[in-house]
Amino acid sequence: MSINPKGSLLDIAASRARLTPEKVGVVDYFGGERREFTFQELNSLAERVGGKLSSLGVRKGSRIAVIAHNSAEYLALYLAAAKTGYVLVPLNWRLPPEELSFMVEDSRPSIIVYQEEFRSLAEESLARAKGLVGRVEMVEIGEVANNAEQASPPSSLGLEDPLMILYTGGTTGFPKGAIIPYRQAIWNAVNTVLSWGLTPGDVGPIFFPFFHTGGWHVLTVPLYLAGGRLVLVPRFDPDEAIDVIERESCTVVIGVPTMFHDMAKSPKFENAGFSSVRFFKSGGGMTPESVVRKYLEKGKPFYQGYGLTEAGPNLLYTPPETLKEAPLSVGKASLFAELKIVREDGSEAGVGEVGELWVRGPIVFSGYLNRDKETRETLTSEGWVKTGDLFMRDGKGYYYFVERKKFMIKTGGENVYPSEVERAIRALDGVEEAVVFGVPDERWGEAVAALVKPKPGETLTPADVRERLRRLIARYKIPKYVWIVDEIPRTPVGKIDYQSIKRAYSAKVARK
């Protein structure tokens, strides 16, 4: 299906400017100052961005890579895609040039837009990239936003046309570029607005970086579509985050577990009332119960979430009764997401059984860029996305995240779920954080291993941890190896970096 882009549903900047032109849609804290933008101003900014890129030869299908912090100008690059038909390729500014150069090679952008802070990173990444045909233009993001050119709209723009390419993984092998079509972005936004009950009165801080699906599709695009207000911050700082939530009267606060952990440890947390907040919601992993409790004690709902770049990411809805009926659940299937749990033999699992979560619906991706084999392994011919995550569903339709399928430990024929052992370790006095993983073992195939971070001022020993776990979990689940560490390695978006941990400590065990 093709859609005329002029006034189309795909151009959400123009639609919002038509409906609520004078309403403030974005508050931007980039550069240390507070800037407000109405929806009309945002549409005009997107028009100027589209016009500048059109003057540089950008047309439908051109790829525009971006290395920048969150800002109104970056948001305008996203909004302008529907005005010109180009494909946005957000790149992770936390990565070294060696890794970024692969993404540049893989995506083959015609232009790299950068923030001045990242000029040398962009230049070196481009210099290292090989096999690029033609000249790749480099443009500073402020320059893109300041011009009087007119955008060159494509002759047609369809729901299946790509809107952006988001790179996932990268902790093992090469990262994969997930192709996000307009269909996925729009349906996920509609799904979120309806399932979560977002309204024009909602205000959401965007703590996720824009190189991550969380930065765009968890809240930014849904709230923009609903006519609410976005609060953009260039990077997450726990003290500043609390100030922003309070100052801007934020109503919906989404973050990864690390963010909520760090805010709860901030000296500002105790006096923060969060009076405007309707609910907190965690994604990118399960937030420990000890952290969740601190927010519940503020009298605010705190929901666990789940999603992935390739599907949604907002697949599930946590109704208010979840806190009483299923507090450890990530919710029920949202309106436009079809879910099923699949056994290893391909049959559908029953209630209470653990299996891999599969997702289908208009909120799934189109495949991986230049990766036909990986696409076939992930996206079935019937449209199901295999998430690679193990789940369980109860009789009321609540879904429970169990474990990443690839992280499940098989030791002596028994399945051990690291998240279960992690919860047991965190329940021990003196423990602040823990990560559990498998390492090769000659006798058992795999052995359970753990990194344990003590609370400040606490002293723990591996033997003490193992001994106290005997009262909490089965003997075969108790880690054979325990290392006491000062910090737990994390990925650039704050998730525990299981892959690098597993690699490093497997090598350590092998050397013994």
C-alpha cells in the first residue's frame, strides 16, 4: 500500500502541528539550557532539516547516519524522514571507531550527521570504513537545522518502507541492523497510546539514548502521537533525572533497572515526592524487588516491562491490578500484539510451562540489513518473531520473563535459570547486585558462576555466599565459582553485559 506523504498519517510532525500547533510538545535540556518547542515549531524544524538534506541530494531510500546526543534537532531528523523518505541510522556514540566503522560499512550512509563533540569520532569511523562507493558527506547537526531550503517529498511512501535501521547486540560477533518500517513504528505507537492510556496531559522524560529503540519507540513516538510533552535530556544522571521529573511534572517515567537503582541511591531521592508521576516502568531487564520497593513506598505504581528492537518494543500492558495479582509479571499481551510460548519441539506450551516467546502482528520488524540467514532464523514465514527469550504464562494471561534462552545454564542435565539464582543472591544481607552465568565445565558441561557486588562497607567472601545460598536454592543451582567485584560490567544502555562477562570469566576458569 502506498500513501501520499502530503498530510499522510506517516508525517506525524505535520499532523500534530495541524491539531495542536501552539501546544509545547518538547522541552529540551541539551547544552545545559532549557528550550521549549511547540508542535508547530517542531514541524517547521523538521521541514528545515528535510530541506537541507534534500539540497544535499538526499532522496527516498538514502541513509542518514547520526552520531549525537538526544536533542530537539535529533528528534527533527526522525520527524523529517517522512517528509523526504530517507532512512535514519542512529549510531551509538559510546562505541569506539573500530566498532562504529562496521556499522558505517554495513549501512552505507550518504550523509553522517554529527554533534560537534563527536566530530573526531565520526571522522575516524568513516575513515576506517571500507568498500563505500562514492563520497559520504559529513554535516554538523546545527547546520542541518538552519536553512531555508524546501524538502523534496517522495512520490510515494508506504507503510512497509523503512523508517530507520537500529543496530542491536554487538557483544558477540557483528551487530545486526534491524530494519524498522513505518508500519512497526506507527502501530507500536498506537498500541502504546491505547494500551497504556497515554493522553495529551502526559509528560515523559526520555532517559534512553536515541541510538536505542527505547529512545524512540518506548515513549517518544507514542507520546508525540498522543500530543503529550517530551522532556529530552542529553544523557542520564540520577540527580538531574530526579530534578527533571519534579521540575517538569513528569507523569510517565520509563528507564532501565540501572537508572532506577541509581536514582534510588541519590541523596535527592528521599525528599522527592514524585507527586505528578502516574507510574514508573522498567525495561531492558527486570528491576530487583528491593529497588522496586523503594518506589512503591513513595505510593507510586512500579511496573516491570519487556520488549525488543525486532518486535514492539511495547508488547505487553501492565494494568493497575497487576501489582496485586501478579507483581512479578511483565503484563498481558497488548492490543495489537499476538504472543505465544513455544516448546523446543515447536509446539505451543501450556499454562505454567517455560518456552520461547514468539511475537506476531503489525509491530514486528522487516528483517536484518544484509543478513538473510539471521533474518530467516528470527522471522518465520508466518510472520512470527522468535525473541530468544524464555517465558511462562499463568492462567490469567500474565506473562513472566524467565531467562534469555542463550543464557540458560545446562549443568549435569539440569536447567538453571540465572535470574532465579540472581534473586536468591540479592536476597542475602550485604549484597547490592549479582550476575549469574554459565562457564564450561569438563564434568558437568557447564558450571554455575556468579559475580557479586557487596553493599558499601560490607565484606563478603565466596564461601560465605555459597553457604548462605544452601538455605534458599537447590544444591545444583549454587554457583561453583563466585567472584566478589567492585562493579558489574554493563552495556552502553545500562544492561548487564552478560556476553563480555561470560567470555572473560570462562577464559579465567579455563586457565585454572
